[in-house]
Amino acid sequence: MNRYALAVLFAAVAGVTPAWAQFSKPESAVEYRQSAFTLMANHMSRIKAQLDLGKVNLDVIRSSAAIVNVLKSLPFEAFVPGSSDVGDTAAKPEIWTERDKFDKLATEMQNKVTRLNEVARSGDINAIRGAFGETGRACKNCHDDYKRKK
């Protein structure tokens, strides 16, 4: 079997491995999703800081929007069974009992992030402000229902 075929086989097997198998223990899943959310929040804050300035640096906005766009699905892979009450997590148990609603809100946020990234590339500051606000509201919708206040 050549290297290309082996790589394709490996990718296929990896693609069907359940998400829960990616984490050696529930604590790892919690750390993973928290890290992804931290990075997303950091880059959303960078965009907000630029929008709050008088002189906007579009390169910072575009770069941060692209990074958030890449990260947008990562944390949701780590909401696996057994990680609801492990370690220092703000995740409410309703995530697992209302999974359809949680997944719907996650998808809505991901769609808003995609739109923000598209608009950021356009350079239209007013459109960026609007897309940023929509993305922030989508994040808040999920936080309101599924994140404990610390």
C-alpha cells in the first residue's frame, strides 16, 4: 500500500471515530473546549477594540475574524458525555439534556461567525459592526441558557 492510500485510509478511520474518543479523560475535554472559547473570546475582543477606536486597522479585524472562523466548531467537539460536571467548568448540565437546542444555538453562532468573516474581508466598517453585533448576540444567546455565572 503506498503512502497516499495509507493516508486516505487513516483519514477515513479518523473521520468515523466518535468525538468522545478524542479525549483521554473528561477533564481533557473541558480544558479543550475552554481553550477554544478563550481564543475565540480573545479575538472577538480584538475586533471590538478596533471597532471602538477612531482609526480602525482592518488587518487586525480581518485576521481575528478569520481565526474565530477557524475556531468556531472546535469547542463543540468537546461537549462529550461525562464532562458536564468535571473540573472547573461553567457548562450547565442542560447542555446534555437539551442537546438539540444547544446544537441549534451553536450552529446559529457558527453561521454568524462565517458571516462576520465574510464581511470583514469586504472592509465595510458599518457592515462589520452589524455582523459583529449579530455574532455577539448569538454567543450571548447560548451563554444565557448554558453557561453558569462564575
